[in-house]
Amino acid sequence: MITGAASGIGLGLSRRFAAEGMSVVMADVEEPALGEAAASLEQAGARVLPVVTDVSSADAVGRLRDAALAAFGGVHVVCNNAGVGGPHGPLWECPPGEWDWVMGVNLGGVINGVRAFMPVLLEADAGHMVNTASIFGAFAGALGPYGVSKHAVVALTETLHFNLESAGATNVGLSVLCPGAVNTNFGTSARNRPDWAGPPLEKSPQEQAAAARFDELSLRGRSPDDVAGIVTDGIRSGRFYILTSQNRNGSVARRGTEIVAGGPPTVPFP
């Protein structure tokens, strides 16, 4: 079961898991794109169940779980992957609707996935859960509410690891995916921004330039299929932190040093 499965990393994971011979439950809030993505996998011979899902809704994720179990009788790999971007400017200028949207999808979606699917894995005493964070969740804060949400996903998954350890759930694996630049349409995630979040925040010239640099990095990033291969290898090897590149390792290591030294943090990238 993969959320955010209509495009990007989610679609890459769906293709890879189907190629591995798995039945795939594809969840996404973007109905037309989800239908097209599912149809492409079905035409290649995969068993696919597309389920339109807003991961920020606990009820919707509960229905997703029920649909997966009804269709296939069990779930063995769960990828809480759906995510959105948001503004990059000063946090005090970010309106409440923007916070609620970004945190609701990026963090709330993972929380809802854990609450709905972890009991299924525990009851079967088998399986693996992958929560998608970001490399921006592993070094000093950046990218506004997005970075905040991804730090929270890393912390959530680390806590969940200790929970599983305490419960003696040795047959249920867990990973947090912290991808670097990936060539996706993530930069246009505002296309799925709900009306209740209010009008988009007008970007300053500095923020527009930062967003353009971020989009440029994404275009030069790994392909979603490459990332899906890294995730598959990580699941097989039982890797907890799954990184997709090494170019930010220095920033990750420096954060720990700065915390111990008392900081403050330095800018993690040019």
C-alpha cells in the first residue's frame, strides 16, 4: 500500500513492487492522475487497486485500509509516502491554513497511516512500514513548514521503532526514507491545495528564487524508479534510515556536532 502513488516516488514504488510480483494498493488524492497511473500498471499485468484518499483524514485512511484488506486479505508493505511542499519564507509570515495543510498531509498522513496499518502488520506478525520524510528532516531546519513536518516524521518513526522494540515485534520492519533531490512534479504540489487553506501566500522575490533553485535541484535529481530500487533494497536489508544520496552527509553529521556544542546551526547548504 502506497500513498501519494499517482506520481513521483509513490508511482516509482508502485511500479517496482508490481515488478516484484506484489499486488499494489495505490492511494492518492488526485483522482485523474491516480486512474491513469493504475491503468498503466494494470496494462503491464499488475494487480492494482486505486483508492482516492486524502491522507490528512483519519477516516479516509481507515477506509483505505479496509479496502486493501477486502481486496487482498492482508497488507505486507506499507509506504506512508504522500507529501506536499508549501512556502519557504519566514515562519511568522506563514498563515494558519498553510500550516494546517502542510502538517496535515506530511505529518498527519503518516500518523494516520501508522494508526490504521501498524495494527494490521502486528496482527500478522510480518511486514514492513516505510515512512517518507526527507533529507531536510535530517539536518538543520530549512524550507519552512515542509522542513518542520519532515523533522517530525523522522522523530515519529524513531519513536515507533522503540515502540516496536518494546513490544517484541521483531518480524515487523520499519524504515524512514530521507530522499535528497528526486526528479518529480513535487514543486507543483499546490495543485492539490484545498480551498479551506485560504489563498496561497504571495512569495517574495527571495522566496521565489529559493523555490526556483529547489525545483532546479529536483530536475537534476534521481529518478523515482532509482529511489524505488533503493527503498526495496533497504526493506530487504532491514535498513532503518534510507538515504538516496551522500551529498548531504556532511550537513547531517554537522547537525549533531552543533547540538552538542550548543550551536547555533549553520546553513546546511549553499
